[in-house]
Amino acid sequence: MVFSDVHLGDIYCRREEFLVFLSNIFESRMSRNLPYLKALVILGDFFDLIWNTIENLCSNKVFVDIYNILQAINNNGVEIIFALGNHEIPTGGFYNFEFEKRKKDFLEKLRVNRFYYNFLNEFTVCQYVIFGQNSSNNTVISVFDSIYDIQFNELGLILRENDKGTIILENKNLKNSYQYFMAHGYQFEAWFKHHFFFAPVWKSFVEEDVERVLLNELWYGLKQFNLLITDENIEYVASERKLDISDFSPSRMEKDLIKIDKRLHNNGRNIKNEIYFRRILQFLEKYSLQPITHVIFGHSHETDVSNVNNVVMMNAGCWVADKTPSYIEIHIDGDFRVKKI
């Protein structure tokens, strides 16, 4: 099962429906109604460090219930693969070379904030995921931190030097010679806009300091109480959430919160998937990924299935606002189903 853009921490996250979705998976596993489920692949923006703080995400019971069920599913023999998104890590610069460090920093943030669930670890957190056939004729899920680590042989089968990032699903060939490529989707942004506009804005939110954490808490509180950004309301939220704002100028805080509000006013990406299709084809050609037959991404929040130049492109949708949550099933024969909740 593949899903994306849950955005835990976003005030518009449909977390109760997501909790029910996971509970149904767990109950089905326990009653042996999902015996062939091998993996949940989460394509980024599961956590939302733009809308919330990592401390609250790690400790708030609302979120902890979800982590407990994910851990229980994992303990029941289902692999959980986690491709990070732009609401979790910085994505500017040479992200293929810098991803491993950013991943370690992200996992360290979780550990420092007492997130001790082992379904997220250095082997299951990645940037890219491929489901398909490897050169040993096994059906596998392979995870990669860099696009430069992905190679295929002359038969279009995945090559790996080691098995650390390989999960063997079946010791037989797929009925269809499909290779599924998965990523969050920021990799398919227009290069200039991504590196000089989008990535710096996202980075300013996900890299926390004392003031950043405080502003996040205040903004989130104002939205929860449905209050306008005024000095009086800021003081009220600070009092209710026991936040010390004495070291900060009220006028400066109000201006900064208004800036945050403007940046986050339009919830979600809501960019048409067609904009990404041409870039995905260019991406596959640039990195010699011609054996890829299917691409799954998130990021734009619009569920979609399209066939573009004989490549099936799918968006897994999201779990926020007025969108209908969805997920993608990939079966062992290589076929897929897009399902809405």
C-alpha cells in the first residue's frame, strides 16, 4: 500500500480518518484478512514540521496513537518505508548528495524528542523507492538515498551492491515486467523555482530555533482558537499554552506571525499534476531510468492516474482539508488499484 501527504500537525489533517484507516489495516492483519500485505510505503510529508513543532508531534497523544498503530502493524510483519518530503527536511541544494546527512539529522530530531518507535530507522527512511524485479530474479522493494545509487542491468533489472536497502517480497518473477519508481515529488519541481523560491521558504520553517518554535506554537494556537493575529490574542494563546514570550517584541511577533500566515494561507500544494508529467519524463531520461514503467508521487495533493508516453504516472493524493483521502495498492502480479477512503 502506498500513500502520501498525511501532514500530521497540519490543523487541516484528517487524522481521525487516517487513524481509522490504520486501525482497519491492523485489525485485518490480526484476523488474517490481509495475509499478503508486505509493506506500507509513505511518500513524504507524513510529519508536518512547517505547521507544527517536532516536540509536539512526538509527544501529543493525538499523534502518538497513530505511531502506536504503525508500530503494531510493523511488528506484525509489514515493512514500513518512509520517503521524506519537503515538510520534513530541507530540499534545496544538491539534495542527492546531502540527503543522507539530512536524513540523519531528521532521525536525530525524533530521537531527541523521545520518538522511540523503530519503524523509522536509517534503513527504512529514504528518498527514492523502487518496487520491481532485481538481478537475482527476486521481487523486491529497494530504497535509495541518492538517485546516483540506482542502476539497472541490460535486462532492466535492479542492481544492488548490498542488501541493506533491499526487502525481498517473493522468490519469483512478477507476472508483468513492471518497475515502479516512487518519490515524494519535490524532485520534479522546476529547477529554478525549487532552488531559489520553494526550497528556501520550506527550509525557513523546518529548521527550528527557539524563536521559530515559539512562532510555530503561537500560530498553531491562534488557528486552533480561530483568532485573528493581534497583540491581545497572542498574549491569550501564550497564556493558554504556557509559552514565555517576554523576551520578544510584541510588534515583531505580530509581523512575523502575519508573514507565516500569508505563506501558509493556501493549504496544500494544489498544483495540477500535468505540470509534473513532462518533468518526470525528463527526470527518467536524465538519470537513465528507462526501465521504469510506473511513477508514483505525492506533493501536489491531487489523486490522479495518467499514461504519458507509455509511463503510468500516479499521484497518491493526500489526507488534508476537503480532499478525499486515497491510497494505491500494488499487487504481486504488478497491477495496481487506486482506492479512495
